[in-house]
Amino acid sequence: MTIPSAVPTGPPPAVSVDVVILTILDDTLQVLLVKRTHEPFKGMWALLGGFVKIEESLDDAARRQLLEKTGLGDIYLEQLYTFGDPTRDPRLRVITVAYYALVPVGAVPSFPQEGDGSVVAWWPVRAHLALAFDHAKIVSYALLRLRNKLDYTAVGTELLPERFTLSQLQRVYEIIMGKSIDKRNFRKKIRGKEWLERAEGTRRDGPHRPAQLYRFVHHKSEAS
């Protein structure tokens, strides 16, 4: 007996990508948002994203959105999760694949911060804005993923310049976790990581003695 294959009814769902672009500005974890200029959710802030072209992969679509809307190319980008609530977009059935990207210090695009008149701007992750679609949920999920990965990967170094001090690295961890971390325990733990090695040179911050610089070792990076 042949069982007939299921035939979908109605139009197929559309597929989009949304990118949670994160960086550290003013000692705060911030996300890049765009103010929507048309319905639905006209005037509300949203993540940068768009529909996937028929000929491109999901990763290519996410990279294209990054490049077209921020000019950023070679930065950390990771697929986050798929969000497919039938009511998430009032226009049509849209399944979105979310990504998050980390922009290191020195590579941050010069968009305004929290500018109500701006089309694109940086906003603190903790600003608790009422975002369009389900984007607040996506941002929260990205923050959770980032926090969880700090323990077993070198993801925190993606927000730093190529060479950094342990104090800078600790501050990145504190900003992401939203709490202070004991300096002695942090250094004891972080110095045992295979992905960290001393770099040439030192850096002087304020009146203190010069601090040793470190760098992320790509070929020794722990699995994500």
C-alpha cells in the first residue's frame, strides 16, 4: 500500500535571518538596532536582518546583512537559534534563523548611541526596549548563549583587540555576566586556558606598573 505524501496547503513560509550584533561601548554591552521606517512596527527598534535569497545559504545571508548594513566583514558570527512562532510576523508566516556577532574594540562602526532620530544606533542590552517582532526574546537568548560559552570557550576575546591585558579580559567577563569577579580567582582560572598566551609588549594603564599583554591563540582554541 502506497501512502501518499503530504501536500502542503497555502503559501510556503518565508525564511529570514536576524543578527544580534554586540560590542562593548562606554563599559556596557550594547546591541546594534535599526529603527523601522515602515509597517509592521513602524517607529520601533529592531535587530538588523532580512529575508534569505533563494540562491544563498543561511550563513551567507547573515554575512551579507552584516556587510551591507554595517560594513563589517571578518568578525565572529555564530548561528544562535531558529524562531518560528506562527504569529511572530503579522504580514506572513516567517521563520527566522538568528545569529549573533561580536564586534571587537577598534572595529566598532561609528553609529550614534541611543539617538532617537537615528535610523541605526547602539543601545545597551539592558535598556529593556520594546523591540519589534520577537526581537527582545532573541536578544535575551543571545546574551544567555554568550554567558554560557564564557566558561568553556575563548568567545570573550572576540570583543577585545588582538592584544589585551588580563584586566581588560576580566572586565569583558564582568560586563557580560553583569557582576563583579574576584581578580585572584579569575587570573588563576584564565591562565590555565590553552587558548591564552603571552604576547610581546606591555601596556600601562594609569599610575600602575605596566601590565603584560596576552593574545588569543587560534590553533589552540577550545571547541565551541
